Amino acid sequence: MFTRPGRLVGLLLVVALVVAACSGTSQADDPCEKITVEDAFVRVPPGANTAVYATIVNGSDTEIALEGATSDFAGAYELHESIMKDDQMIMRPVEGQRIVIPPGGKVALAPGGMHVMAIGVSEELAEGDTVSMTLRFSGGCEKVVDAPVKAIGG
Ligand SMILES: [Cu+2]
């Protein structure tokens, strides 16, 4: 009984030190913790290839870049953008395979714009299915998202 108060103080001291250590690390600002991926979805494959869309929000005060994606439903994944050329919508790989999201900003990967191109779809994907995809960001940051498969117009 007599030892308990002493041990309790010792325990509280340890807890206080751990809390201080943890808050110290989060102040070092890990931008990865402040990236959120919203509304990710995969287009029902119109053929051998399809596109993945999402809105990426950078809540950190550091610039961050999407640098790639991986999953297991296709053979390869590239960052693409759709552009108008000679009155035609074409798509091309994003320069440097890098989509920059400014500090406090967001970037929408959306039909008619940027997207993750999934090349060589190896699974039958139908509306209502969900795929798991890992988005790779600068600084070794990775975010795993569940993307439902959806039909889009056109
Ligand atoms: Cu594309």
C-alpha cells in the first residue's frame, strides 16, 4: 500500500514523457498524415483499359505530389491527362508522372481531366465491385483507398 503513490507518480511521469515525445514528432509535420483521398472510383472498363478518379486533398503546409498508383486489377498504372487537341479529346501521360497538390489545396482526378490509367485490366469489373488501390506520393507516403466500380456516361 505504501509504495502505490510513488509508483503512480512514476507512471504518470512516464506517460507525460511519452505524450511529449509523440507531440514532438507530429509537430515535425508529416504531410502524409494530412493527405486525404475522397470519392475514389474506377470506371467500368470500356475495354482493356480504364481510368481511376479521386479528389486528393492536401491538408498539410507542404507541397506534395502524386507519383503513381498500384493495384492488382490491371497490368500497369500511369498518370494521365485528357486534353483537347485539334478539336479532339486525347489523353497523354502526365509529364514526369507527377501531379502536384499545393499546400492546403486539392486536385480532382475527374472524367475529362487527369486520371490514373489502368492498362490491361485483368479482372472482370462490374458496377458494385470495389478495388483496393495504393496511391504513392512524394516522400514515400502511401494511401490505400477502396474505389467502387461505377459506370459513367459517355
Ligand atoms: Cu488515360
